Amino acid sequence: MQVKFKLDKTDLLQSRLFALSKSPQVQKQRRKNHIAAMLSFLAVALFCLLLGQYVIAIGMAIATVGWYFIYPGYERGSYVRRELEHITQALAKLEHGETVATFEEQGINWQEIGMNSHISFDLLEQMTETDAAIYLLLKPGNVIPLPKQKILQSESLIVYLKALADKLQIPYQTHFGWTWR
């Protein structure tokens, strides 16, 4: 089966954010950063309390509660900015045209302007369908995005990928309503 589509910044950004959201290391680091930020505010509040600066200590305690709710949004934005900057730099070096993904017996032939690669099915870890795309997660942590709106035969592709997932004995998951959090 062969599909043709054109990837843009939004598709690449969403695929990178999806891969990050599924990475156990990133999830652990985000939890750790959330707790570390709160503990640093609490440490300053306790230090001010020990010095007898009660107003500052109360202010820092209130700031800790506020930061607990604000920090996840701040961190989400920083990930988006960093990944978008990375994608922009990568696309500046590449001329992005139509992408052709050919699903063959042993793997996927991926063709873009100036690049040809073969991805073995052995590297596939899972397939995940969201509202906007189908993501093929590879074992080294990479993601292959297949944007559903840009693929003409997306319904037949979904049927094919579900059958392929059964054949390869890998999970085919659906995450409708997925957003970067």
C-alpha cells in the first residue's frame, strides 16, 4: 500500500509532542520538575519563617500553591517552544515536499525530497490513532506521523494498519481527543 502526503510544521510538532507524552523518561522528568519547583518555594517560605519574616513566608506559601497550578501550563509551553524551534531549524535545512510511504512485505519505504529510507517492521513498537493522525512508534523512540486529513485513502490505510498490527502482534491503540498536556 502506498500513501502520499505533505508534512508541515504542525504535523511534525504534534508527532514530537505525542512521542514526548508517551516517553516514560519525559513523564518522570516532568513530575520531578513539578515537585522540585514546589519544594524550592516551600524551602524559601520555611527559611523566611525561621528568620521571623512571617509576611514573606505567607507570601511564599501562597506562591507555592499558585505555582502548583501554573507550572504545568508553563512547562507545556516551554516544550512546545523548544520543539517548534528544533523543527524550524531542521526544516530550514531541508526542502520539504511530498512524502511517499510505501508499505511493503518487510517494512516501510519512506521517500521525501532528497531522502530515501527503509524502516523494518521489526522496529515498530505500537501504532496509535488520534483525531488528527496515526503515529507509528518505533523502538528507538522515534515516531512516524501519518496525518489523516492529508491522506486521501485514510480509511483504507486505517484498515490496513489494523490488520498489519494484528499480523505483527503489536498494539493498535486509539487516543481520540489526545492533546498535549
